[in-house]
Amino acid sequence: DAKTTQPTSMDCAEGRAANLPCNHSTISGNEYVYWYRQIHSQGPQYIIHGLKNNETNEMASLIITEDRKSSTLILPHATLRDTAVYYCIVRGANFGNEKLTFGTGTRLTIIP
Amino acid sequence: ETGVTQSPTHLIKTRGQQVTLRCSSQSGHNTVSWYQQALGQGPQFIFQYYREEENGRGNFPPRFSGLQFPNYSSELNVNALELDDSALYLCASSLGLGSETQYFGPGTRLLVL
């Protein structure tokens, strides 16, 4: 699986959009970009994933660049409950690529 | 729909003991993956079970073993516990293999003294 690079930490004001970047320059054509978050001492929570096109769900939007070498997770109206560690993961679609390889993620702090 | 559940929530063991952790997968999911998360680190893949067979293993010694039952629930067994085994153990279930999304349980926190 391709490696990802994320900033160690970020702050965002409550009510503003939080934009979390991720670099995955070695991503290959059949690899998905997944985002999970982990609130202190809880299990990781799935947020969103995508292959090529931008994706949106009730939690967030995922913007993937045309060359697929980077992506941005957008939380449109951040609340205090969005304070967590956010993990960007690149994962193959084929059998034999079932594991998720977590890095150290981005610690997002929402400021009141 | 019931999510992924794990038991116990917390556990304290001493070095050299054995421990069994349990996971019930989300309804309809036939695949269970186990991860270990040391303090301050991201989760590390231990192994995965699909339809009662091991389907992939991470860089963990053989004293980490598992089982999956016909109802797709799973156990993680760790023998000869070491101090470094202290961690949060996470179970994730998914519907099949490949790129299916994995959904995590709340974890079991193990402390080895």
C-alpha cells in the first residue's frame, strides 16, 4: 500500500470548515483513499473513502486531485466533537490487500 | 443494526499469562480483522479472518493467534504475555474481502504488569 503524509496537528475554529490534507504521491491506479478518525481511546470511526471522484456524505467531503497524488478531507462546519486524530489511508482494492496501514495521523483540535 | 462489540473493555494481566479477547462482528459481516494500538501510535494490523480461515497476517509472533466462529464472531489469543503487549486491541468487521470498508469496535485495553 502507498504511504501517506499528513501534518502532525492542526487547529480549526468551531463553526468553520476544517480542511485536512494528505499526500499520497505513490498511489497506484487501483488504490482507494480512506479516512478514519479516532476520538480519544475509542475505536477508529470510518468517515469516507474515494477512488478518483470527489465524494460527499453526511459527515464530510473528500476532494482528490486529478493526478490522485493528494487529497483533502473537509469537515464543513466543525464542532467540538470533531476533535480527534484523523487518519488518511491508501488501500488496494484487490484480494490480499485487506489490511489498513495506519500512520500517525493528524491531531485536529477544534477551538471554541 | 448492531455494530461491532468487544469484550472485555479493560483487562489487567501479569507477564507470562495468557489472554483471550472477544469480538462480535456487525450484523451481516463475515470478515474480522484485529489490530493492536500502542499508546501514541496508529493501529497495527495483526491478522484477518474470513469465513473461519486466516486471511493475512501482520508482523506479529505466533503467540498471537485467533479464531473465527461460524457466526463470524472472533477471538484473539495472546500467550506468554510481555510488558510490550500492553495496548488497545481493536477488532474491525467488514462485508467480505477486497476494498470493503472495515468498521471498528470500541477496543479492549490490555495492561500487562
